[in-house]
Amino acid sequence: MSAQSTDAAPLPFVRIFSDGACRGNPGPGGWGCILRHPASGSEKEISGGVPLTTNNQMELQAVISGLAALKARSDVEVVTDSTYVAKGCSEWMPGWKRNGWRRKEGTSWKPVKNVELWQQLDELLTKHKVRFTLVRGHTGHPENERCDELAVAAAMQFMKG
């Protein structure tokens, strides 16, 4: 009988704070996130934007970018003010996948909105152990406020004039 250990090394813990912003909906948009590794105290801010998008797309992109920036499988807490992202990942996505990335609207089936982003996020969620914490936006949560600043600054790069 072999003495194989079933104890895997614990995953590194990372907290990702994320937010998206849009100047008009649709309009120029941006996203921002903070990756914090409490054990080492290291922190990294990343952000980006696109000229024409929606707020929901930017909320999704913030989480996608944060998870994609991780170099190793991690235990991740995503802190977001987006009910759309948090519920989408924890409640709605399993049904969408079962139904071929479609959702029931009345008596008919419709494609899930932003399906390409949801599919990217789904793939990243399989690479990490992820849970979501929902916070209220614009209520003085320091990291959420900072992510909003990053997202708005990224969106403003695309404003005309």
C-alpha cells in the first residue's frame, strides 16, 4: 500500500477588488481592479477601457482581467459592487451552460447577453477557487472607490473633446 498524501499545499490567497464604469450606457467605458496578496502585502492595480461598451461589459472585464493576471492557481475572493457579475457567476451561469448559453425570456430562448465575456470568465473560474463578496458601490468602501477611480479614468481617455 502506498503512502500517498492527500493533503495538497494550500492555495495562495488573493483578494481582487473590481469595478467597471461607462460614460453613457453604451458609451466609452473603463474597468479597474486591485489585486492584493495579504500574505506578502503585495498589491497591484490594473485598468483599461474601450471606446464603446456597456457598464455590465466593463464590470465583467474587470473581473476577467484580475483573474487573468494571476500567475498560479489561487484561492480568490472577488470583491465587487456588481450584482450582475456576482449572481451571474454564482447563480445564473450553471443554468446558462446547461441551456447552451441561452436564457428563458417569456416562452422563448434568447442568447445570454455578453456571452463571450461570460465564457472567458467561466474558463478563468475553473482555474481558481473563487468566491464573490458583494459590496455597495459609492458608499466609501476604500478599494471599491479606488477601482471606480481607475475605471472612470480609463473611460475618460475615450471621451471626445
